[in-house]
Amino acid sequence: MCIIFHEDTKQFHLSNDWISYIINVLPNGEIGQLYFGKKVHDKDDFSYLRESGMRPTVSCHTNGIDDFSLELTRQEYPAFGTTDLRNEAFEIHYSDGSSVSHFVYTGHDIYSGKKAIAGLPSTYAENESDAQSLELYLKDELKGVKITLFYTIWKDLPIITRRVSVSNCSKNEISLEKVMSISLDMPDADYEWMQFSGSWGRERFPIVRKLECGVTSIESRRGHSSAVQNPFVIVKRPDTNENQGAAMGLALCYSGNFRALAEVDTYGTLRFLMGINPEGFSWPLGSGETFDSPEAILSWTDGGLNSLSQSFHDLYREHLIRGKGKTEPRPILLNNWEATMMDFDEESILKIAAKGKEAGIELFVLDDGWFGARNDDYRGLGDWYANTEKLPEGMGGLSRKINEMGLDFGFWIEPEMVNEDSDLYRAHPDWVLGVPGRDKSLGRHQMVLDFSRKEVVDNIFEQLDKVFGSANVSYIKWDMNRSISECFSMGTDAKHQGAVYHRYILGVYSLYERLVNKYPNILFESCASGGGRFDAGLLYYAPQAWCSDDTDAMERVKIQYGTSYGYPISSIGAHVSAVPNQQTGRNCDIETRANVAYFGTFGYELDLNHLSDEEFEAVKEQIKFMKENRSLIHYGDFYRLQSPFENNISGWMVVSKDRKEAIMACYQMLADVCGGFKRIKLAGLDPDKEYECNGKTYYGDELMNIGMVVTKELTLGVCGGVDHTSAIFKLVTK
Ligand code: GLA
């Protein structure tokens, strides 16, 4: 891994064993993009890659450079209002009303390691040798504003992270109308765009479309990254599949409104932009102030989509997730939500927990309904003290009793929300987002607290601190159950309203940071009505995320399959729930439900007392299996084998980093009658090693080229009686 600066040609070459990223100082002093892709040898001069033929209708840059138009130039951080008339990376409004910028290179710094971003989540280099960074300093002399472009290249991963800061060194206030975290221009556009879209209960379904001349874009305007669009996209060559071909992945380490955009111009050049959604964003930057963008993460592969995903998985597991979630095995948990909803008391909870302990569960999680007057979803949010009618000795008493059973204890919170019927709202009606004099909109009967205000975040911190401190807590599920609408803060003036969406998410991060620092033994799991805020930003604080409220096993195969493109298996909250399933009404045996949930953080979301003896014995075996295999599943390389979106039979597998062990799972969406014979081709094994599986021995190359025969395992008897089938295969080298 190294970053080389060629003084004579003013070119920078960032490279490691897999990738090269080459940029230069352009004739007008701005920064140009020359190459991003597979590693190439370094040399002094790559300037031939800046092709500069003219076209009749383009405008040229002045200052004596007459064959130079930004419209025809691949750039690193293109400005609004220049001769480049494509989508720009940033737009600044100056005090004289103008919005034309010209930022030129003034210097740079290259150093080992990586700097953190104050107040924002970001990937980190624990050791300086893990990464190298470049800062490029740019200045608009006329306006006295500086921009720094930050780049980090990782030693062991084909990944570059980028971000931007803008500093106002002038006397006048300026307004940032758009500050994208990354802009990347590529010389051709023969790509397909892949996005991960959905809704509540149907999160992160892949959608693929060909890029054509014009703009392809996804975004969130909901105040959270959302289940509708995810801040992760892939751009791949049309012939790229899971196991071969070139692709780029782009993620934003951010949990608020975002935009990802690809523009193909009329000359077939591709521009990629990602950052905070400029819609609804306007940030006044006073004299002497600096604004930091969130971090963007860029990866490249020529080894197919599995390898692209594995790079993101490795980066997040090694350089994003922190604390206990990084160093300790993820606990197998039992959550009472689908078992009781809010209708419980201490006795019923202890009964559920005790049965969990008998089955081998490690952590009991008390979900919604334990606080304030929270007996239904019309009241209680905002009042973070235990309801002593349900829990006579409070959280302290309950956690003690759970601990005495030999279980760890955790519970649910939704700190960003408030119900009208709550002590908090009665005391502070102006602490919600909304426009005075207009109707307040409710979502799930609740309002959004104004986390852009420090006093609001402080109040919630103090309440949570008290309840966390009153009990022995080792896990917290942090929920967020409605999008932001009518985004207006009663705590600031007219000029600063455009900053509220971003300040809100900074408030969320600050609360997380305070709690994570004060309670390092707590494992946080994020949630937003299921997977409505599943993004890299939150993984920095909460190493796992409840993937979806849809716990139907077959729907979960799709949701977890889609999620795996951008996120590691260790981050995917997945539980076995009761049947008929609460969301779909479908039936599915307990074995198949577990076979899906194994490929996540694993737990149960039901009352184990209601299972038959046979099912309960199966649960004990499942927990034993997961305890034995969780480090392989969570930290191995994950491969998608066959897509549930295109096939009745789907499959995936994990392979240990040393390729000595693997687990493959396959799922049949709908049981068939007199179906064909079934095989699944495996991936990632050592072709020359022999693997044992169910008493038989296979070479790795056999399993990867011929496939594993799965007909018997996925076929029911003539009258099967269940809708779906599945099977798990553990492979171990001889
Ligand atoms: C959301 C979550 C669920 C559960 C409920 C509780 O819907 O996604 O898992 O915690 O809230 O109200």
C-alpha cells in the first residue's frame, strides 16, 4: 500500500495489491481524475489519460487555456456554475449572491493511518500500518474558502475512503447548499447500476438496471437512511456475476438523508456522486467554521459481486465496528416482542426467560412496553423509567432475577421519539420537530424529538443513564419507528432550518457516542421498524441491526440475501419466530426457520413454552449448533450461491478464512411435486482439499464445479405437509 506524489507531473498514485487510484492537478489548478481500477505499475506520468479534444458547443476555461473545458474533463470534486454543466459535487452560495467557485490545489499531506471525523462515524485504522491517507488542500482565493479532500487507502482491502471538509476562512458567512462526500468520473459508462430498495418488511431487494445517458439516482428524504433506499450501490459490468467480473461498490457512512447518483453524459462518461441529500439541506458556515461531510467508501473488484461484498464485510468487521461487538461472540438472544407485545408483567417475562435458559439462550431482551404508561403505542415514549405496575422492582429487580437465572439482560428503547401522552411532551411541547400553528403529523401515534437541540439530547441521555445505571445491562435495542416530516426546529432561527436534518442525525450520533463510551459493556442493536436504518454509519455504534420486522423464513431469505451485498452476516439481526408468521400468516417448520436465522446474529422471538417437546428439543440442538459455529458464520467469507429472487431454490455459504471449514445452506421457497434433481454449486473452497460432509468426502473442485446434490434434503415425502424445505451442510477438511 502506498501513496506516491510525482512532483513534476503533479500526479498522485494511491495503490495497494489490488487497486490503483490516480489523480492529478489540472491545467486550471483544480483536481482531475485519471484512473480508478485494477492495480497498475506506478510511473511519473499518466497525463495521456486526460483526453482533451474539443466539441463545438462546449465552453472553455479562460486564463489562456483555450482547449480546456471542464465539461470534457474528468474531475475529482467538480463545482457548480463552471463550464462543467453536469451534476456537481458541491455548491456554495457566497454573501454577494454568487455561487460560482474555483478551488485550486495549494498543497497536500500524506501520512500513515487515518484521522477520525469529529461527531461523525467513520472507518478507523487501529494501527498506522493498516492504511495511508492523503489530504489535498484546495482554495478559492477570491472567496477565501478552503476545501480539503481526504483519501485513505487500506493495506489489506481494495478500498478507498473519501470525504471532504469545507472551511470558511473569509469574514463573510457562506451557505453550503450541497457537499457530496465523493465524486468519481469514469471514462466509460457500460455499466449496470444495482440498488437495494424496499419498504417496511421488504428491505433491501436488489434492483438492477442499465445506465443510460442521463441521471440514475436514489435518495432518502425521510430523515433516516430508510428501508425504501439504502446508502449502498453497486455499479457493475453487464457480464459481471457473483463469481467473476468487474464491479465498484459505493457506501455512505451516514444514517440521514442521502443521495447516490450516476450521470452518464452525452460523451459516455460516467459520474458517480454520493453524499448528504442536497434536497432540504442548507448549511450556513460562519467565518472561521468548518463543515465535515460524512465518509464515502469505495471498493473495486474484478472477482465478481461476492468478492465485492466480502471487502465491505471485512472493512466493517475490522475497521468500523467497535467494542464488544468486535471482540466477543454475539450472544444468542431471546426477545419477547412477538411473544407478548406490550402485554406482560414480571412473572410472565421470567417464565419466558426461564424456558430460554433451559434451551441454552444467553441473553434475554425485554422489548417495548416496560416504561412510563406504555401499555399501547399511543403513550409513554419519552418517559424512560420503569413501569412499576409491570416491573415492581424496576429494571434493577428484573435484571437481577434474569442474571440469577444465568442469563444476560438487555432491553428496548426508542430515544428519538415522544408520544403526546407522556410526561416529557407535557413538560416540553416545543421539543418536537414541527411547525408551530400547523397540525402535527403522527406516525405510529408518535412525534419525532428535535435531536438537533442539545438540551433534548441531554435530557434523553440523563434519563437513559439513570435506567442503564439501575440495572446490569449488556444489550440495548435502539429503535426508531417513524420518518421525519415537517422538519422544523422550534429551537433555532429561520436561517438555520436547512441544517436541521443533518443536525438531527449528529444529535443521534452524539447520544450513541456518549452511551457507548459510558457503557462499553453494552452491545447495541439498531432498529427502525426493522431494517429502516441499516447503514454503515450506525454500525460504528451498533454492531448489529434488526434486519426486518418480517420474520417469515422465506421472506427473510430474500431480505438477508439482499442485505448481504453491503453488510456482514454478523450485523444482520435474525430470529426464529412463531408460526403462522405474524407478518405473512405462512407456516414453516422450526428447522427451516432456524436454517435461515443462523445466517445472522441468531436468536428467538417467541415464547418457547408454547413449543411441542419435539420442537423444544430441536431448539436446544439449534442453539448448540450456533454456539459451535457462530465464529465461522460471523467471521468467515460469505458467498451467495443461488438467488432467491430468480430461483425456487436458493443457497448461500460461509467459508472460514483458512478454507478448512464451511457451512452451506439451501432453501426451497415452495415444496414441489415430482420436481427435478437438484444441485447447488459451492464457492470459495480450496479446490485441492478434501472436505467431509455427512459421512461422505468431496474435493473442493468437485463441489464448486459439479455441485452438491441436494435433491434428497429438499424433497418431502409424497405428502410432506410443509410449504418450504431447507438444508444445512457442514463441510470440514479431512
Ligand atoms: C418496531 C421493531 C420491533 C419491535 C417494535 C416494538 O416495530 O421493529 O422489533 O421492537 O417496534 O414496538
